[in-house]
Amino acid sequence: MTRVPLERKVLNENDRLAAGLRQGFLQHGTLCVNLISSPGSGKTMLLERTLAAFEPARRVAVLTGDIQTDNDAQRLARYGFPVRQITTGGACHLDARMVEKALAEWRPESIDLLFIENVGNLVCPSSYDLGEEARVVLLSVTEGEDKPLKYPATFHRADLVVLNKVDLLPYVPFRIELARENARRVQPDIEIVEVSCTTGAGLDTWRDWIETRYAARRAGG
Amino acid sequence: MIEETQPFMHEMSIAASMLEAVQAESARRGAHVLAVGLKVGELSGVDAESLRFCFDALVQDTDLAPLALEIEFRAWRNRCRQCARDFAVESYRTECPQCGSAETEVAGGKELEFSYMEIEDP
């Protein structure tokens, strides 16, 4: 028996496809945002509020992943922008191959902003690079403020945490400063915005964040 | 709508990716693979026991069986941006044990990669 070195990542194939997607996004000046959270944190609602505020001429598109049903795609399609559902048929995450296949139906050069709503899950999506430029994790105040510590693999790869449902803060024991501290423990450079998709509080800050990232991308970042 | 058929839970998808990689290596070398070594980091998002369960379940229906999976767990380590100290993170304590700075970053524990294969001698 002989031991031979085998130095390769397990998800080599996914990483290869993701690198191809990333290259395409860079070339076309597309900002791709991968949105991750637990089920029920408000990903679809945040996207609805985000889409509603864009000028109709804005070149925005959405891919939305779900294990079953196309309910989210139906909700998102009301805003007039192209939306495609990826039904994973049991898989708990999106992978780069699914994104590549879904994008093949569109002209990728015609998309400036691409939002990918991942399957509601804080564990599995973290391992799968989708070629995104920004990874955003949603955490709602009806969850525990220790989520960043329980799911460090997800939070330490994130660029931004959106703390959602802050209108409910008076009614829940969520300590927002502790949540911020926990997120920074896992990723010191992480940015945090507080929003309520119900009242609209903080959504300007979220939109500014998107526009700043988009401008940086157009400038060649 | 795009339909995908994939096994449930991502450890199953990962185990399937592993078997594909081992199958390719086995064919490339023209040798039977007896064991494969894998590094699984604490921050990889993968549960080592679930992965082993899925791997064993999948491998038995392939011509790779019996194939041993040897998992090396890699703990979460951070490095201090102020004093460059490299330290193990225990109980989520990410502040530097040397200078107390909160400015530390991940230095290890993200691994999900192969390290070696044991192949049958010709």
C-alpha cells in the first residue's frame, strides 16, 4: 500500500464553476449578491422592498432558490424585473451549477444587479461559492442574538449582516448590541445594517450599501 | 422553473463530490484506492459524522468499496492583526490572548480538502 498526496478541495468542481461565473460578472460589471438566512428571517420581503424602490429601467434580476414551490418567485415577479425560480428538489443549498444553468436563459451582459436568494438555511449554503461579489446574511430579531456564534461558517464569510424586523424590538428580548458584538467576533470587518421591512426603517441604508458596492464594481472593483 | 434532483442535506452532496474525485484519481492512476484522507475544518460548515455516514452509505454501491475515510479535524484558529499571534479559538473567544485586541482574523479551520490517498501496490 502506498500513500500519495492528494491536494485538492472537495468542492473543486463547484469552485471552478463559481470562478467562471465570477469572471463573467466582473466582465459585465454585474454586482451579484448572495442572500443567506434561516427560513423566515425575511429574505423575500427584503427583496420585495428592494425591487419596489428601483426605477423600472434598472437592469435588475433575481434568482430565488427553494426546496419546493415557486411561491417566492411569484411574489417577486410582481415588481416587473426578471425573476427565475430554482427549485432544488430536496437540496438544502444552491450550488454554482444551478446558478449557471439558470443564468443561461438570460443575456448575462444585460444584468447590472443580480440578487440570489439562497435556500433558507444557515448551514449548508456557506460551503457553496456562487461566484457572488457580496455575501449578505439576514438575521431577524425574533431569532437568537447568538446566531453568529452558532453558525460561524456562514457569518465569517459574510460581508454584511442585515438585522431585520427591528420594529419588533420592543416586544422581544433580543439585545441588538450583543448581536453586533457576536457578528464582529466571528468577522471583525463585517458591516451591519438594521432594517424593518414592515416600517421601512433602515432600508435607505441598505439601498445605499448596494449602490456603493455597485458603483465600486462599475469602477472596476 | 429548473428542477434539480440532489440528495438531501449538503453532506450527501459533498460525499458524492468526494466519490467523483476519488473515482477520477483511481482511473487516472489505474490503481485501486483503499483509503482517502480528508481535512475538515471547524468552520467548513460540514459535520464530520454526517459526512462519514453519507460517504459510507454512498460508497457501498460503487466499485470503490471498501474505501476507508480518514478524517482529520482542523480546529478554528485566529491570528491577531496587532501582534500577529496565532491562537486556537475556544468557546468563541476570538480576542487575542496575548495583547487583548479584538482585531483578529481566521487563520485556520476553513478546510474541506483531501490530503492523501492510500493506493494498492501494483
